Amino acid sequence: MDGHQEPRPEDRTLNTPLAEALSVVLLVAVLVCAVIRPFGLPEAVVAVPAAGLAVATGAISWEHARAESAHLGPVVGFLAAVLVLARFCDDEGLFQACGAWMARWAAGRPGRLLTAVFVLASAITAVLSLDATIVLLTPVVFATAGRMGVRPKPHVYACTHLSNTASLLLPVSNLTNLLAFTASGLSFTRFAALMALPWLVAIGAEYVVFRRFFARDLNAAAPTPTTGAPPEVPLFALVTVGCTLAGFVLASVIGVDPAWSALAGATVLAVRALVRRRTTPLAVVRATAPAFLAFVLALGVVVRAVVDNGLSDALGRLLPDGTGLLALLGIAALAAVLANLINNLPAVLVLLPLTAASGPGAVLAVLLGVNIGPNLTYAGSLATLLWRRIVHEHDHGVDLGEFTRLGLLTVPAALIPAVAALWTGLRLFGG
């Protein structure tokens, strides 16, 4: 299933030291360009040639590159379907309705708005993936805070933190989840059941820290809110999302890949938009973010080259054995550190083959680390990098020191109890 067998000597044309050096250089180049995106170019512009160079020079064998692409292919297809589903939910007015609900429920009180953002961002991240929270909800939160006349910082920061932390619940919530779901051997419902308590605990810890960290912003006086006519609730989009979620559960029960449910939901909304002439076939293709999908596949090949050339052995010596509480804490901590060093997507690609043999508990501990840990640094996850660009587009500065201080508080406060909750669930219900 994981396609991560040890490379044979005849699979390489480079000697080991040179192959190791080249694979590391390529990975660093890919990640740096993903962070800074020179000239606004897509991440794939560097990642795809880097993967090709790794294969051409023998830093990774063609067989392993093909196996890694085949391993990631279904996951990438699933991601494409979820991205389309989220995009056309936005076109149906779902996120506009969410913004109107937040403003009405908050009633001009910044603290209540933060609560509303936490609820909505957690639900949207879990159901429609973290990309929907970053790309679609963050601008809505900016607009809602502007209409209410409140300081946007705590609410906007909540979007990026929850795009990571709140993506723990379902296999569809994050690309890292899809990879861990495949490696764990769990059913869709079993995965969600084991992650439900860690998800709630982590979000609760984040909320407590946010209320204290942003107390001054949340206690600032706000003008009397003006309420207009609420937008129409997009029932068709809501029903489609509900049916898609039900399809995930049903597909898991009958042994069908949940990707078919995601594809069905995306197709329904896309066809509806096409029939009503609200979109074009080209726009549907663009909604899949093909450049980002190519980046994911290419990054997987480059990471596999690094793994083949020694990283796997080095990390294997650091990973704790077993699935006791201390072992799970060690695995999650290592995953969090690695996510902040090389980004969470490469981190999960590296760690899953090393932990899959220990069972689903170890795999889910990796997931806790790579989903909660990235809140510490900008480079920890692709979602945070994208969030930073969106924030700058709204002329709202992000202070690196403040971002890091908040992360130093939230990451351990959320990660440690979340691991304890996972361990408790495994003891009570089994892995």
C-alpha cells in the first residue's frame, strides 16, 4: 500500500553521498520557492523540474518515482474534487451567508465574533478542507470585522490556526489526513471516531489561549452594528454538502473509496453552475488548482528521493517505539518539529512509512504533530503561507514576533492534551 520498499543498489546511478546531497538541495529549493513564490509563480514551476532532475540523475529510481506518484494519485484526485466542491459552495453564496450569520450572532461584540469564527472555521475546515477556510472564509472574516468596526487581528489569526488544528477530524479535512488515512488502514468512520476527542480538545485549548492572548483587542469598544437584510441561505449547497458527507460514511461502510463521494458532490455543484451559465468548463478545471496538484506530486517524488538517501534511517532511530502515551507524545513532537523544519506535507510523507507498521495510533500521532505543529511558524504548512499572502492583499500586516509568540503558546497547549485524548480513545475503543 505505501510503496516505500528499500531501494536496490541497481536502482541508482549516483553514488550515495552525491545522491543524498542532491536530493536535500532539491527539497530545500522546492520549499524555499514555495514559501517566497518568486515573481508570483506557482509552486509547481520549481517542484516539477526538481522532481525530473532527481529522476534523471538517479537520486531516485524511475521505479520509486512512479510508485510514489501512483501512491499519491488517488489522494490528489480526492483533493481536486474537494477543492471544486468548496469553490462552488462559495459561488452558491454559502460563505456570504456564513459572514452574515457571524455578524448577526456577534451583535457588535468582538468576543462573540471570535466564538463564531471558531465555530465556523472549525466546521468548514473539517467538512470542506483547510483550503476553504484559508481562501474563502478569511476574506469573509475581514469583511465581517470591517462591517462591525472591530479589530480584525484575532479573528483573522483564528482562520490560519484553525485551518491547521481543526483539520484533524475527517480524512477529507487536509491533504495530510488523506495520506494518513491511507496509511492507517482505518475506515472513514473509525478515523473520525478516534480523532473526534483530540479535535475538540485541541480547538478548545486554542480558544482559551486566543481569549487571553488577544484580550485587549477583544475588549476594545465597537460601534453599534448595523444590520441589513440577511442573504438567502443556499439550501442546495448545504444539502449537497450534507449528502457528500453521508456518502463518505456510506462509502466507507461498503468498502468504496470515499473519493467517489467527493467527486459526486463536486460534479453536482459544477454541473448546476454550468447549466445555469454561472461558470465555464475552463473555470471548473481551474477550480481543481492543477498547478498545486502538480506541485504535490512533484514534492512527493523529491521527498521520496531524500527518504531513499538516508533520511528514513536517521528518523527511524529517533522515533519512539510502541503506542504508549509517552511514545505517542514523542512521535507527535518529532512530527511537529519536522513540520516546522521542512513543511508539514514533506514531514508526513517521510514519517508515515516509518510509523505505519506500529499501527493506527502511531500514524494518528504523526497527524496530530503535522497538523497542530505548523501553527508555530509561517513555513510549517502550505495553508499558513497562503494565508499570509491573503492577509497582505488586505493591507493587514502580520508581525512575525507576535505570530511566533502565539504559536509558542498554542502549539504545546493544543498538542499535549490532544495526544492524551488520542491515547485515551485508543485505550477505550482500540486502534
